[in-house]
Amino acid sequence: MEIAQDIHEQCGPLFGTSRVKAHRLAHGVALSDIVAQVRALYEIDGKPPPRLGETLLSAYESGYKRPGPEYLHYLCAVYRVEPDVLGFRSPCICGRGHAVRVSAAPVPQPRAPERPHVREPDAPLVGAIITRAEERPWVTVNDQRGLDRADGPLSIDVGEEDIVLRRTLLQLLAGAGVALDGQFLGAVDNLRRKMDDTLVGATVSPTMLDQWEETTYGYGQQYQATPSLRMLCDVLLDFSEVRRMCDKRQPVELQERLCRIAAQLSGLSGLIMINLGDHRLARSFFRTARTAADETGDRQLRAWVTVRESLVPMYYGDPREALHLARKAQDLAGRTPGVAAAMAPAVEARALGMLAMRGRGDAAPSARRALVRGRSVFDQLSKADTSDLVFGFTDRQMAFYEGDTFTNLGDHKHGDEVLSHALTLYAPTDRVDLTLVRLDRAMCKLHAGHPDAALSAGQEAILDLPPDHRSDILVHRARQIGAAVSARHGDIPRLKEFNEALAGPWVTSPTAEQPGPPSEQV
């Protein structure tokens, strides 16, 4: 107790070391060891395992939270002191003292004992702070890199994934052609898995988080102007840095912001993987984004992740799944006007339009009603919400979604009018959506009975792109036009030229699938 008092008096004014943290440091144990002892006491008392973890215990030590009566009782039992000695001015619920009562259960010195501590049959476990030797052998402070994960500096954890990403980025900057091989995709997925691992596992300043948030939102402005593979390398290198910060649990008020950044970067990575044609990795990144978003408790962020995930089945799967995810996003968004609340009905309308094209009779009127709902919410969005292509929902995106829905519903005249208006709203650098709009207009020409014009417009939309912007999602969509022409008009002469033009050597995902039969086209 005297050592703990000295630590508090010496370090409190300089570093803000609380009394409860001073006791842990005096015993030379880590947060995980205290958690283990509390759990052991719960087990002895026949209670279910507590939800106390390192994050919550760190919040108690930092003063951001105060333990409830039950947790306070067990902390006092572990440290064998009264609540006021730990800095909490309230009596313990047990009504008994927790001072040293049993000499047979001393607190071990910071060296591993030669034999395990044995408690006398009638001696309580209270106060027997014992580290788990098989997991954390006793070492001196000088030999251990951060005895406590929450106290030590960030470790240097540059993995093989970072090396692969940096090498790929250098090759792209040098103008070399880069293919999406197994090594690159493996590195991408390993990095995502590491984020999954560390999200459930402190040292970052609010200023640093401000910079990360600015960087993350900056990607929203660059998203469509930068080639997808180059963008993916940049985003994942920052994603890797954020993962390293997540690896050490932060103070409560900073942890939420860090998890928000992780969710946004993971969701953005999922969008890029959609563009590159790897829908499996896209789904994995959205799953990671959901895990990070759940940590924040922000329903609007979770709704944004869900509605963005709905684009995976929209382009590479079943529109019924896209419809389900869009409606789930609306439930998460609730009645509050926001990005997801406006985008989700528009996605729902597109999915219903696709189902109407496949012959579902009730889909067309439902799609039109969904567009009306989406437009109603969209008109209530702030300027900030309508100015970002990734984390917001812009007027040009809304026009694109409306035009795409009308096209799928067979209303090609109205669809072409809306899509023509959307073209005037997009900047030349918004290459992904701009090309998708042009391809939708080509589909309108097909609906109007002009297959040759549709093929020419589709081919021109792809060939007008710089080679490094011809991502899989665009080529995939163009091939769907060719499949639809073949289904309606057979192998017309113009179709052979179109297919040959789309067989060029631009980079696409090695996992990209061939277009399905016309009835399954997006």
C-alpha cells in the first residue's frame, strides 16, 4: 500500500496516475491479470462471468468511468483495500472490510515463484493477485516492452501486407502494369483480418484523430477521380495504421472516434473491391466495417455501412438481397433524415426495378413509391451530406439512381431524360458513376429498339476511359449490354466487334465472373 501511495503522489501530478492504477502498478501486474482475478472471484462465488474487460478497467483507472457497487466490491477484494484507498468515496456493498486479513495469501513480488501459490483450505482468495505465468512470465520493467498494453507506446508492427501494398503502389506510380494476383489479394484480406482481431482487443491524441478524420473524408473527394487499384493501396496503408492504433485500447472518448474511422476506411475498401470485381473481399470488408461500427453504437454509421454493402448484390448478386439490405438500412436509419435514410430507398427502387425487369408484377409500383420516399428524405439533407460521393449522397447520385430505376422499369424515355440530366451534374473526374450513367443510357437505346446504337454507346463509354480506370464493374456492366442485345436480337454483326473491343488487356479482378444469362443481368 505504501508503494501505491508513493506512485500516486509522484506520478499523479505529472501523468494523472489515479489511485486505483497506482495499486496495479505497485503490484507489477497488467490489466488482463486484474480482469482474470475478478473473473476467478466471480467463479468462486458461483456467479456468471462478468463483462468487465481491459477497456472498462482502463476507463476506471483513467477516471472516465466509475465502477458500479458490484465491480467496486471485487476490485477492493482483489487489491485487499477499502474503496477510499482506491480513490472511490463510497462504502462497499458487502459491509465488511477488505484490508489484509490472511497472511497465507501474500501478493507475490514481481518474480515468478518457484512453486505455485497454494491457498489454505479456509483462506479466501481475496487479494491473491496472481499473474498467469503461462501467458505472462515475470520480467523486469527494463526487459519488457510495455508491461501494460494500455501504458506502453505503440509497437512497430509493419507486416508483410504493408510491404506488398507499398510495392504495388510504387509499381503503379512508376507506370508499370499491375495485375490483381493471389499475393496482393491475400495481403489485402490478411490486413482486414488483422483489423477484425484488433477491434475486439492507448495511446492516440485527439489531434491525431482529427488528422485521420480529415484524411478519411478526403478519400471521399478522391474516390472516383483516382484509379481503383491506386486508391485501394492508399486507403489500405492508412487502414493499416489505424489498425495499429486500435491494437492498443484507447480512452473511451477516443476509442469511439477511432472505430468510426476504421468503419469508414473498411467500408470504402469494400466499395473499391466492388469496382475491382472481387465481391467476396468486398463482403468481407463490409463485415469488418459492421464490427467497427457496432463498437461506436452509432445507428447512422451502421446504416451507412449496410446500404453501401447492398451495392455488392446489386452489381454481382441477387437483387432480392440488395432489396433486403436496403430495407435493413432504412430500419437502422430510423426517422432521422440522413445519408442512409435517403440512399436506402433509392437502392430499394433500383433493386425493385431489376425485379420488375425479371417479371415480378408488384415491383414496378413499389419501385416508384420508393423513389418518392428517397427524394423526400434527400430534399431534407444538409449541404455537407450532399457533397460527398462516398460518405454522403449527392444530387447526381440521386439522379443516377432514379434514371437507372426508370430504365429497368422499361420507361426508357423518362429514364434517358433523367440520366441526361445526371450527366450534366457529374464532373469529368467522377469516372465510375459517369461511365455507369453512360452505360445506362446505352441500355435505354436498346429498350428503344436500337441495338447497334446501344452497342456503340456502350463501347464508346468504356474506351473513353484511361486504361487504369477501366475497372471490372464497368466492363462487367458493358458486357451485360452485349448479353441483352444477343438475347433480344441474336448475333448481329455489330455484336462481334463490340465483344472484341471489350476483350482488351485492361486490369480486372481474376475472380471476376462471366456475365450470367440475360434474365439474371443487373
